[in-house]
Amino acid sequence: MTTHVPAQPVTHPLAPSTSAPLLSPAGAGTARPDDAPPAPTHETGSVAAARARSLELEDQIAQDPSAFRVLTGERPTGALHIGHYFGTVANRARLQQAGVELLLVLADYQVITDRDETGDLRGTVREILLDYQAAGIDPERTTIFTHSAVPALNQLVLPFLSLVSVAELERNPTVKDEVRAGGGRAMSGLMLTYPVHQAADILFCHANLVPVGQDQLPHLETTRALARRFNHRFSPARPYFTEPDALLAPSPTILGHDGAKMSKSRGNSLLISATEDETAAFVRRCVTDADRHVTYEPERRPGVANLLTLASLCTGKTPEAVADEIGARGAGALKALVTEALVEYFRPVRARRTALTESTVDPLSLLERGNARANQIADSTLDDVRELMGTSYT
Ligand code: TRP
């Protein structure tokens, strides 16, 4: 493979000039970096605990990155947007850069949890592979694979299903939210068992670290419970599966131009691959309010705050400092600043993506290596599991 653009280190925007841990230690009682967003005020105890734990983990990563294997990924439902970038993708590139082993699953089977059609999967997966590389993920170092290409991973779901009750699955808050968001769509068995599938994704490769957003914490709890129960039932003498830790995403939620959470399906997003014109058009459409004096007040003025957050992520200044800079010059001046900041910040990302698009190498060919490696790991895990369950006959 000679034609892909070498990944350049991506500095996560929340840590533009330091090597300090990225996580805003919200709720952890320690000083937070100046440019981190304020801690949400209404966190539950378990989220605060996960944040505190994440800080400890960041320290351990800095000391010994080789002690960690990270698995994370996404459902390939569309090209990636800047919410993905600031929320997870830049953080993955940072972990890779720090020397942590990284596996990324493109969970294609899971696309049909909340919809009937898979869409143009080949096209979508191709776009995501370009986005990954443009953002600094190096397919030579990071194992990128598609779910459906790894049968042994999916077979782990069978024993795992025996270790969880329907009542427990029905209580999962993220599954409930997703069902609610589905607007009357009947819950499928695939949706109900989603946390079990995700557990198989994580446990097949013995990942011990999973970077996630808050909404994924319940799934990780299921994963930990399944690891424990499997060990208890089938490998009591020596725990076989490790219980993975969540590494909470450092970044705030990015809103789309309509003021709702940025999402592919809402069509309110700015893609990583956006041109300068598309970036300007997105910012122009972003909702603000009638108050000309720009202030950073996320609760009261979410639209303005979102623009300030974007400016902050791209420039390394605090949202408050950006607000002061604009003062009474109004939303127009703020939008001009944000457009400029986004265009500049993503310039190298865009350049790498363009170079990759112009190359004759089909991005899908990267999956050969990733899928082969994922299969090798999954086959070995399934062999062990068969051994432990007594289903090895030859
Ligand atoms: N559930 C994740 C999402 O909807 C995608 C995903 C699938 C995932 N398998 C995973 C994330 C394993 C972390 C670990 O975005």
C-alpha cells in the first residue's frame, strides 16, 4: 500500500497545545482545562463516576499505552459529520497517536436496528474510510473491519444471549430512548438485543477500553455484566473475558443548524468532507437569537453557544473569550468568525481527503487487511469459548 496519504498527528482541539489528558474532569472535582465546556450540572452519580474513572485511565494511557486495546466504531448510516469528528474521531486518532492499539468496527449488521433498508452500504463505508484517514486514522496501524465479515464475532452473541434476561434488556435506557425516537416503530428483536451485539463487538477482541459518549454507558454496563457472567458460568477458575472500561468522550454535544443534536438522519449536519462553500452555507443557516450582544450561555442561548463552542474547538480559545471578541457586533460577525475558523481548522483534513479521493486505490480495499485480522482474533476467541463451553468435538 503506497498510495494512501500518511496519517499526520491530529491534535485534539480540546488540547491544542498541551499533552494533558483531554477529558474535561466534569464532576471529578479537579481543575478543568480553560477551553473545556462547563460541566453539565445534572449528571447522575454513575456518569460522574465514569468521568472520574476516565481521568485515571487517561493517566494510565499516558504512562503505558501498550496496556490498552481499544474497540469502538459506528453504524455506517452515512458519511461522518463534524459532531462525530469532535466527539469521537479526533479522540481515536489521538489514542492511536499515543500508541494505543485500536480496532474500529463498522457495524453494518446494526444499521437495520432502527430502519428497514441498509442503503448504499458500499458507498457509505467508502466515505467513512476516507473520513477516518483524513482525520488521521492510519489503516496500517488501526484495524478497521466490517461486522458482517466476521462470522465468529457474531456467533458469540448466542452464548451471551443466554446470560441476559428480557426484562433486563427492556430496562436499558438507551434502547428505550431509541425505541421512543423511532416514533411508533415496533421494537425488533435486533433492537432489543442491541447491547448484547455490542458486547460481542467488544469482547471478541478482549478490548479493555471503549471510548464512548454518555448514551453508550448502559451498553457498556451490559458488556461488563456479560463478561462477568460468562466467566462465572463457563470459566470459574480463571476469568476468561476482561471487563472493559468506558473512556468518556471529552467533547460537548455539537448541534446542527436547526439547534437539535447534529445527526445524519436529521439532515442538519456539516460533513467532515464539506467544501468551504458548504461550510459557509451551514453556518449561515445556524439558528441564533435576537440578542445582538454575544454571550456564552449554553442553557439560555443554545444556538449562539454552539457557534461559540465550534469556534473554541477550532481555535483553542475559550467560548467566553470568543464571545468577548465579538461583543455587540452580533450574530453576523460571530458567524463570519466561525466560518473562517471551521474552514481553516479542516483545511488539512480536506486536503488529505481530496488526495485520497484522487488516488486510484479503492478505500474498500483497506478492509481486506482489517477484516482478515478481525477474523483471526474472532476465530481464536470462538475456539476458546467452545473449549470452555465443552462444544469442541475434534
Ligand atoms: N452503538 C454504537 C453507535 O450507535 C456503534 C457501535 C457498535 C459500537 N458496536 C460498538 C461502539 C462497540 C462501541 C463499541 O454509535
